[in-house]
Amino acid sequence: MLVQFPSFLAVSVLAGFATHVLGLNILQGSKFAGKRSVEERDGVVHTIFEHNATGATIDYVKNSGICETTPGVNQYSGYFSVGKNMSMWFWFFEARHDAESAPLALWLNGGPGCSSMIGLFQARLNQCISRENGPCQFYNNATTPSLNPYSWNEYANLLYVDEPIGTGFSYGNDTVVGTVSAAPFVWKLLQAFFAHFRQYESRDFGLFTESYGGHYGPEFASYFEQQNGAIHNKSLHAEEINLVALGINNGWYDAIIQEREFISFSANNSYYPLINSSIADAYLANYTSTCLPALLTCNSTTEETPQCYNAHETCNAVDNAFSVYYPDIDYYDIRQPSSAPFPPETYLNYLTDPAVMKAIGAKSNYSECSDAVDLPFAQFGDGSRSFLPTLSSVVQSNITVLIWAGDADAVCDWFGGFASVNAVEYSGSAEFSSKAVANYTLGGVTKGTYKSVGNLSWLRVFESGHMIPSFQPELALQVFKQTLQKKPISGT
Ligand SMILES: *[C@@H]1O[C@H](CO)[C@@H](O)[C@H](O)[C@H]1NC(C)=O
Ligand SMILES: *[C@@H]1O[C@H](CO)[C@@H](O)[C@H](O)[C@H]1NC(C)=O
Ligand SMILES: *[C@@H]1O[C@H](CO)[C@@H](O)[C@H](O)[C@H]1NC(C)=O
Ligand SMILES: *[C@@H]1O[C@H](CO)[C@@H](O)[C@H](O)[C@H]1NC(C)=O
Ligand SMILES: *[C@@H]1O[C@H](CO)[C@@H](O)[C@H](O)[C@H]1NC(C)=O
Ligand SMILES: *[C@@H]1O[C@H](CO)[C@@H](O)[C@H](O)[C@H]1NC(C)=O
Ligand SMILES: *[C@@H]1O[C@H](CO)[C@@H](O)[C@H](O)[C@H]1NC(C)=O
Ligand SMILES: *[C@@H]1O[C@H](CO)[C@@H](O)[C@H](O)[C@H]1NC(C)=O
Ligand SMILES: *[C@@H]1O[C@H](CO)[C@@H](O)[C@H](O)[C@H]1NC(C)=O
Ligand SMILES: *[C@@H]1O[C@H](CO)[C@@H](O)[C@H](O)[C@H]1NC(C)=O
Ligand SMILES: *[C@@H]1O[C@H](CO)[C@@H](O)[C@H](O)[C@H]1NC(C)=O
Ligand SMILES: *[C@@H]1O[C@H](CO)[C@@H](O)[C@H](O)[C@H]1NC(C)=O
């Protein structure tokens, strides 16, 4: 039976672990100061850390024995609370190799309102294999997970977070209405993370995300850089995030570009046409006469006006272009029918098992995608607002940026990703946009096409739906590693 514990209601305090302020924190300056305590609840030991500077609290279980079972690899799962009744779920896995020097990566799923546990565990595959980039996965309809040899913690220390509040296992008062207002919460939880997990504080840090992450990724990276700037000029006393890389696959960056490319993909993707040329022409005419003007009106404002919501409604007709003609395909992988017998969502059964929830420290019922979280984004018209200028500013800041896309996805298709990346403005723009793509290989086998100029790379992944790490796990790990090593991607 699950109850929501007030965060300091100790069921029993373990001997020798009474609440106390750590001397280390006081010595190291106030930005790290906090109070650490350990308590046992229902037979499970929780560590609680209250961070003085931000008021954030971390409440976690160490080494639950769930998911990452590689000997000697530590894992932590629980909550970051960034205010009263404002709790974001996290699961943190140490790297399987050289954890003490490996970089740190944050993975965020999209939605808005979809859990990062999807990235950790799940994929909508018709292959009896269910995995994305996490340490464990479910094979052959198994009810318990096994280790994933291509988990991204093969290379990096890996943090999954369910945000905004209300997503996944996260719970409480959600005040986020869009991408811009979501960023400070993520920054704040990272402050608490670094204050407690001190060994990661100056580590190379990469942000990896997909789908709605085309909005989250640029904005969060940009916000972290802005906060770093304020730390440098001493107007803010906080922990710098050593952001070195941003990777976004199958992202939603810019509706003006992507609504149009959606029609092009539907007509001209490399698998089969979803619509014929006369239907495409009708949709293009509609895009030009109704959708585009609405998006341009939206693009001229950052305020909370009805214009962006209206633009979204107006573009709906274009959005759903092919679903009228192909109602029975899986839009996340057009090679599959929607009626395909997906493997049962094994990970869902697992994560809702009360014994598993207790072991990992989950306090609220899991929701894969939360409508309540999504609603304010929709009302704000957040999806119609472009984050391409923000992406450009992040590329200009010289961190390594990878924009990639699986080429069988129709939800955030690669035509739109490619057109968006070609529209990024930075010192290499002219060379980048005119450069031809080359084959990208994995062990000599062509797995896609790519190009790189300076710190910006593009990769189209063949034979992959929306969730690339599920469909091409070995390739995804190689590309993740190269990007986090601050290199342009290159074939092997
Ligand atoms: C933590 O904050 C409290 C009140 O905000 C303050 O009294 C205390 O000195 C702080 N502790 C440290 C170690 O900075
Ligand atoms: C997995 O379960 C699905 C749905 O129950 C079934 O169609 C499929 O054959 C199963 N696969 C295996 C490998 O058992
Ligand atoms: C926490 O926030 C949720 C969502 O707003 C609300 O339903 C719940 O009553 C709040 N709980 C407490 C203890 O304030
Ligand atoms: C949610 O948090 C906001 C900002 O802190 C606060 O103004 C509001 O009263 C809170 N709502 C609830 C239901 O607690
Ligand atoms: C410090 O940097 C921040 C973020 O870049 C900026 O907003 C602020 O104006 C700067 N303050 C000063 C005093 O330069
Ligand atoms: C599809 O490709 C053809 C040939 O390149 C081109 O003429 C046509 O405009 C494209 N269709 C769309 C909808 O982009
Ligand atoms: C395009 O598809 C529509 C709907 O299936 C059909 O009515 C129309 O005849 C087709 N046009 C061409 C040129 O194939
Ligand atoms: C959208 O607005 C941004 C400024 O926020 C501007 O840079 C961009 O050119 C605009 N896009 C279009 C297509 O007008
Ligand atoms: C064009 O878009 C409008 C507004 O969304 C819609 O009402 C209309 O049915 C669309 N026309 C076609 C031909 O799709
Ligand atoms: C979780 O779901 C169960 C079963 O639907 C329900 O009894 C319980 O109250 C829920 N718990 C929370 C914290 O919402
Ligand atoms: C960008 O980064 C590269 C590689 O680290 C470096 O050589 C170059 O000088 C940097 N450029 C700027 C403008 O900081
Ligand atoms: C790229 O890969 C494809 C598929 O393997 C191959 O047919 C083609 O020759 C390759 N192109 C180059 C330039 O190597």
C-alpha cells in the first residue's frame, strides 16, 4: 500500500544516523550546504538531503536491486523536491566503466508530460524486444528486465528525470505552462543533485532528449548557459553546469518548417507514399493559405496570447494529413501497422508493481504520459512556438550539438529535422546547409547519412522509428559517445 510520506516523517531513524548537518558542507561554502539524514520506511532505507541554497530536497533509495544489476555499479532512485509538494522523480545510474571520471548525461523524454522511464525501459517495437537507452530491458515478453549491453551508462553516468511535475512518477503542484517555464525547475534540481553528489560537479555534462525535446533541449541548454553566465559575473552564487553537448533525436523544433516538411515526408519518404501528389498539393495549398499565416502571427509573440493556440488548431488539418488515408499505421514507425501485436507494455506492469515501487522509492502512481501536464502547454500554444533561434544560440555557444532522426518516424519526421538543422544560424551555417551528406557507418555497414561542420552534426538513421536507441541500439551508443566526447560524429 502506497502512501505519500511527508518528506521528513521518519518511520524509524537508524541508529547512528540521526539528522545532522555535514561538516564538509559548511567547510566547502554555502552553495553546497545542506542537511543529510537517513531513515527507514517500510523496511526500505531512504537518504534525505535538504539543500540550503535552493530549498530543494532529495529523497532516494540507493541500490534497489531493480534494473541495473551489474556488480559494483551504483544506482539511486527517488525524488527531487523543488518546493513544497513539488517533486520530480529521478533514476540515476553510475557509468559501468570509470564512473569516477566518466561524463554525466541527463536524458529527458518529451510529450509534454511523457515519462523518461520510456527512454529508460520502453520501446513500441514489434520485435519482442523492449528497450531504449537504459541499463535494463524486457526481452521476449519477460516480466522482469535483463541488462542492456548498449545502455548509455556503458559510457556515461546517466540521470533520468520525470519533468514537469506530474509526469511519470513525479507528483505535486505543477506550475509549468510551457518550455520556458519548465527550465528553472530542471536547473534547480541539478543544483541539488550537484550539492549532494559532489563528485559530478565539474564533470562534462550532456543533455540528450527526443521528440518534444526539440523544445526542451535548446531552451534548457540555453538557460543553463545563462545561469553559468550569471555565476561567472558573480550575480549568482550557484553551481556551474559544465554543459558540453546537446543531442536531440526526432525533435519538434519549429512548426513553420516542420508542418510543411510533414507534407513532404508524407509524399516522399523512402518507404512508401502516405499520400499521393494531388493530395500533397492540396495540403500544401492549405499550409500556405491557413497554417503558415497563423504560425507567423504566433511567431511574432512570446506572450501568453491566444495566437499560438489558434495556430495549433489551424494547423491541425495539415498535422493529420495522412492519418485520413492511413489510419492503421504506427506513426512512430510507418513500417508497422498500428494493429501489430505490440509486445505487452511489460515495463508498465513492472513499474506499477507495488513491490517494485516500494523498492525504488516511488510514491505516486505511474503515468506514462500525463494529459494534465500537457494541457497548459497546449493552451499556451507552446508547440507552435519556435525554438530554432534558441537552438541557434546554443550552437553558437560552441558546445557540441547533434540533431538526428530515425527515418521511419512520421511524428517528428527526418525531413523536418533536416530542414530545421539546415536553418540553424552559426558561424558554419553557409557551409553546413550546402554540404552534401555522406554515409554513416557502424563497423563498415551503412546505417544512415550524416554531415558535420564545426560543432554541429546531423544524422539520418536508416530503419529506425521515433525512438532511435530502441531500433538501432549499437549505433545510438556510438553516436552518443562521440557527441559526449565533444567530437563531430564519424563512421566506424
Ligand atoms: C541554512 O539555512 C539556514 C536558514 O536559511 C541558516 O540558518 C543556516 O545557517 C544555513 N546553513 C548553512 C550551513 O549554511
Ligand atoms: C509476446 O506477447 C504477444 C502478445 O501477447 C504475443 O503476440 C507474442 O507472440 C509474444 N512473444 C513472445 C516471444 O512470446
Ligand atoms: C499536492 O499537489 C497536488 C496537485 O496540485 C494536490 O492535488 C495535492 O492536494 C497537494 N498535496 C498537498 C499535501 O498539498
Ligand atoms: C503552487 O505553487 C505556486 C507557486 O509556488 C503557488 O503560488 C500556488 O499557490 C501553489 N498551488 C497549490 C495548489 O499549492
Ligand atoms: C550577469 O549575467 C547574467 C546572465 O548572462 C545577465 O543577465 C546579467 O545582466 C549579468 N549581470 C551583470 C552585472 O553583468
Ligand atoms: C516530392 O518529390 C518530388 C520530386 O523531387 C517533388 O517534385 C515534389 O514537390 C515533392 N513533394 C512534396 C510534397 O514535397
Ligand atoms: C490521390 O488519392 C486520392 C484519395 O485516395 C484519390 O481520390 C485520387 O484519385 C488520387 N490521385 C492521384 C493522382 O492518384
Ligand atoms: C520567428 O521569430 C524569430 C524571432 O523570435 C525570428 O528570428 C524568425 O526569423 C521568425 N521566423 C519567421 C519564419 O519569420
Ligand atoms: C484546410 O484547413 C482548414 C482549417 O484547418 C480546414 O477547415 C479545411 O478543411 C482544410 N482543407 C483541406 C482541403 O484540407
Ligand atoms: C494508485 O492507484 C491505486 C489503484 O488504482 C489507488 O488505490 C491508489 O490510491 C493510488 N495512489 C495514489 C497515490 O494515487
Ligand atoms: C569552439 O570550440 C573549438 C573546439 O573546442 C575551438 O577550437 C574554438 O576555438 C571554439 N570557438 C569559439 C568561438 O569559442
Ligand atoms: C553509401 O551506402 C550505400 C548503402 O550501403 C551504398 O550503396 C553506397 O555506394 C554508399 N555510398 C558511398 C559514397 O560510399
